[in-house]
Amino acid sequence: MSKRNLLATVAALSAFGLNAAQAESLKMGALATLEGAFTALGEDGMRGVQLAINEFGGTAGGREIELITGSSDASPDSAIRATRRLVEQDGVQILVGPLSGSEGLAVRDYAKTQPDVTFVNGSSAAQDTTLRDPSDNFFRFSTDGAQWMAGLGEYTLNEKGYESIAIIAEDYSFPYSLVFGFLEPYCRLGGQAKVEDRFWVPIGNKDYSSVIASLPDDVDALFVGLGGADAVNFLTQYEQAGGELPLVAGSITVDQTVLGSKGRTRDFVIGTPSASPISDTWDDPRWAAFVASYQAEFPDGFPSPSIFAHAYYVNTKAALLALDEVGGDLSDGGANYRTALSNLSFETPTGMVSLDARRNAIADIFLTEVIEGPDGNLVNDTVKVTSQVSQTFGLEYEEFLEYGVVGRDNPSCS
Amino acid sequence: MGKYIVLAALLLAYPTFVGDFFTFQIGAYALLLGTVALSLQVLGGYGGMVSLSQLTVAGIAGYTVAILGDNTTNVMGLGWPWWCVVTAAIAIAAIAASLIGAISVRTEGIYTIMITLAIAVSFFYFVRQNYPVFNGFTGLAGVEPPRFGALYLRDPAPFYYLSLAIAAVFFWAVRYERHATFGLALQAIRDNPRRMAALGYNVPLHRVAAHALAGVIAGTAGVALVWFNGRISPGTVGVDVAIDILIIAVIGGMRHPIGPFIGALVFVLLENFAIDLIDRERFNTVIGLCFLAIVFLSPDGLLGLFDKARQAVRADTPKPQEPRKHPDKLHHNR
């Protein structure tokens, strides 16, 4: 009934010479993990979506944005169920999401069955989502896990002097990408990371005592690639077990979703180097403005926006900018809209972002170290900015494929 | 009988009233989840054995389809013809269910639950950690149902009717079994296993046979579920989902084979639409509260609620109310 009313309104407005498209609202879906181990991450992702929409005053291309949210629990199945509901029941024409790596792979596969719907990534960062067998209607304006590690492998070996390292990370596609991005330069330059010193744990693991007990003592450092509640649990237990290895962290392990949590791990993580698509203390007006609007809008959010708020914000903003460009017109099944997205190049809080031929972002990456901020919160301090990191590390596409699919043993580091 | 004809007509006509989403994602999914829960109802309602591994049995069938048939993950995918795959999947599910039965039938009550829970948990971790065959966390994607000319089985209406056919066949089978010799013996074993053993019945064998039957039901639903999702991964056979099956059976009601389907419908609707009722941080609380309310108001599930309502209407007549007998008890069928 309401649809009919809307049609009548539209018809009436057109009679007065207004463009029909201006009156009809546009349905946009947002999918994030609002359940499970990554709940805090998903909630912050949703804050990022809200920030971008508010920045546009709730309209883009002359059409009001009607936001519909969906929830998953980081498993590919739940992501597909929620995506199906948003696309097939709610009829969203643009979907922002999902959050986690293997979800991204699943949504990418689903995207191929819905050629008229445009999928813009949330924060999922598995390499293969856009590298191998990409989908024409899946766009990622946030970078992948291997890109996030730019500069960290070199820094760990050369500046920190850790010549051998053990690894603990979650056992799925995103940490594989992360570890690959870290180890590729680290091993190439002579660092040691034996395959038997890599520990892969399931998402949502609560008890790390057996892993902690079997960590080797003949390594110089420990690389931690865990996210959300998993990272908090591991760090707490490792500290309580008297762990002494210096840490090197994958982006999400020292993200605000972990640093901002209340716990005893505080002093323990100070000085941990990491690399990430954001840096909490980056001295740049664009970033400062983003942080200020986040803090003003969400007083009960984290002290500073997390990677997930940032990634969802950047992706939503891209979706809205392209809508402006086509005047909100998706009547051709979104073909023009997707062309506009492909050619988009815009300023984000962390610098310029543009897309490569497979619709994956080329963006700046930050090398960071955890410090105690002026107000007592733990933050990531900017050590160095690596500008315009591409998915293929600057190599030709074919050449990069020779590294092989990311996984537990890639690179083998021998 | 009349009410079943009305119900059948409604179910057959359902896709013409609603859109694709309600046909596929709500209708077909509820029918398939209901079928898995039906297999638990056979074991729990008639056999007195509450098993948490019915979803595992469905998952074994699903993984078999993805491994023996085609998938796009470059792991396994042996490419057998679909009818071989389906037969093998259901057979393997039935064998696995019989083995689970053989392990668990000598236990009672909470111990049966513990053993079957342990099986469900170990299968979950096994597929999550095994990469060469099950492809770990990511699982196997790109599983396609068979095509018959222009008829593509995953299109909403064809898939709905496939699910309806599966659900209907097993619904009638279970309904028939309730009054068949085997079903009566099973219910008698539920009520007094020692007496049945004294009468010369092989109690464990009957129970294992019940597990095998439930395995065929769950396995068939599992094949359809993997076609439905187009993929299978450890998340599909996780402990939380295994417990969802128990929730479905309990909120629907364990007494009658229609119960699991009612439970599944309520469950699927809540799972899909609770997020619209309340803000997105709290929707799981709503789901939990609904289940709590159902079980609190009626320990017999929604079926029991329905019966209570009917009794309340009848209570207007002056006839004294006889205490309702358990309809599944053996003496009722004499």
C-alpha cells in the first residue's frame, strides 16, 4: 500500500515538473558483524556508515538514502543469509559490507548472481576477494590485509632487529592475507618464520593456554594477527602466563576495538609496532576532521575511530559520491553507476583513494607503534606513511599471481 | 483429514501469493529446517532420545554433495553425476547416523545429549581444521543443484516445491510410522525399555534403526540445504546451529510431526525480522525472549499452546473436563 502511495506521490510531483527520481528514496543496505567475536568491530563499522550518510545530509544524487541494516557473525553462511535478505527481500540496490575476510569471499560469489545490484565492500580484507576471479559488481575502496602490512616486515627486521618470529593468527582468509603481507618482505630480507612456529586458531577461541604453552622460546618476537574479542583474550592470557616475547601486531590487533577495551593489557602492548590503513595520531587536517566528527557524533564510541569505522566510512562515501555523479539514476541496472565507481578517485581521511583494474583500492598505509596518548588512552603513533600501496605491491598482475594463493604456509620462509 | 487437505492446498498455492524472498528464503528454508528438526522429533518424541547431532548428519550429507559433486573451490569436487551424488550422500548420512546411534543408544537422558553434542562439536572442529578435503573455515562454495532443461532447481518456486515434497514425504512417513509396528515398539521402548527387553524386543537394535531412519530424513534435508546455500562451511554445522535445531523442535512441540515445522517457521521469521523490530544491537535479545516466552507459557511448545486454546474454548460446554492423555502413549493406540 505504501508503495502505491509513494507512486502516486511521485506521479503527482512529476506532474509539477519535478524529476521523479528526486522524490523516490534509494535503498542502501549495510551489513556488519553485530553478533559473535567481532561484534564490537561491526558496531563501529556501522558508525562509519552513519558518519558518511550524515555527511551527505542523508541524500545523494538528489535521492534520500534509506539505510537498511543486516547482521552476520563472521561466518560466510551468515553473511550470505543476511545479504540475501537485504537484496531479495528489502530490495537494496547498493550494499555496503561485509566486515570479515571469508564473508567477503562469499558475498563476492553471491554478487555474481545479482548483476544489477552494486556491492561495495565494508572492511573485509581477504586478498582473493578482488585478486582472483573478481566480480564485476564488487568494489573495494578499503585495501586488503596484505596491503595493510606495507612496511612492517622491513621495519621489524631492520629497525627492531627481530630476526626470527613466531606467529599466532586466526585460521581463515584475512589473517592469511595479513601474514602473507608481513612475511613476504620479512622472509625475503632474511627473517626466519618457521612453518611449525605458526599457530592458527579458530575465530572466537576463548582459551589460549595450549597455544601459549607451545610457543617456542628461541624466537625474537611474536606476531599476533587476532581481532576483536580474540585479541583481547589472547593478550590478557599471554600477559597472565608471564609471556615475555616482544610483540608485532597485525592491524586489527592493536586497533581501537582492542586498545579501547577495558582490560589489563595496557602497558603490555605499549611499543608494539604494526601497520594499518589508519593511524590514530596522524597529524593531518583530513584525519583530524574525521576523528572530531566521529567523537562528536558517537560519544559512547571508541576514543578514536577504528579501522572498521574508517573502512565502512570510506566505502560508504565512495558509494554516495558515485551516486551524486550519476544523479541518483540507477534505472539502467546500475551500469553507469558502476562505471562512475570504477573511475572514482577521492580524498579520504587517510589520503587519496582510487581503484585498480579489479576494483581494489590503491591507498596510503601507515606504519605505527602503540603509545600512551595525552589523555591516557592507548593510540597508534605514526612512524611512517607508505604512499599509494597497490594490491600487487607494484608488480604486474601476472607476476604477482606467481606468489600463489595466500594460506597457512605462504610464504614458506625457508 | 480435511485439515490436511486445506493445509496442503495452502502450501501448494503459497508461492503464488508471495514474492521470491518469502518463497525461497522463508518458505523453503523453514521446510528444510523443519525436516531436520523432524528427524529429531522422531528420535526425541517417539524414541525418547534427544540427539544434538541431527544437524551433523545433515552436514555430512551436505559435505558429501560438495565433495563428490562439483564445487568451485578447487578442493575436491569429483564431479560425479547428481543422482549418484544424492544417493551416496543420503546413504552416507544414514550410515553415519547409525554409527552415532550405535555409540549413543546404551545411554539415557542427559548422557545421550552429551554424547551427541560431543559428536557435533568434534565434527565441527574436524571440518574446520581439515583443509585437503573440507577446506577448513572457508568451506566449499559453488555447489549447484541439477538442471533439467529450462528448470533450474534453485529458482525460488522449483526449489520451494522440492522442499515441500521432501517435507511432505517425511511428514507422512513419520505420521505413518507412529502407528506402524516399528513406531509402536519404539514408543513402548521409550516408556519402559526394561519391560520391552523382557518381552523379547531388541532394544538397542530398535533404537539404532530409529537413528538410521532419522539419518535418512536429516540427510535428505542436508542435500537440499547445500543446494539452497550453494555452499557449506563449518559455520553450517556449528554447535549454535545444532542447538537451533533443538530449539526449533522444542518451541514447535515434540508430540506431533507438525510441531517441528511450526517451530521452524517461527524461528526463520524471527531470525530474519527481529532486527527490524528493535535497534540492531539488541535483536538477539528479542529472539531469545520470544523463545523463553513460548517455553514458559507452554512446556509443550506452540502445539501445546494451540491445544490449550482449543480446550479453553471447549471448556464453555458444561461437560466435565477429562485430563488430557498423552496421545503418543501406547495405551492410546490399543
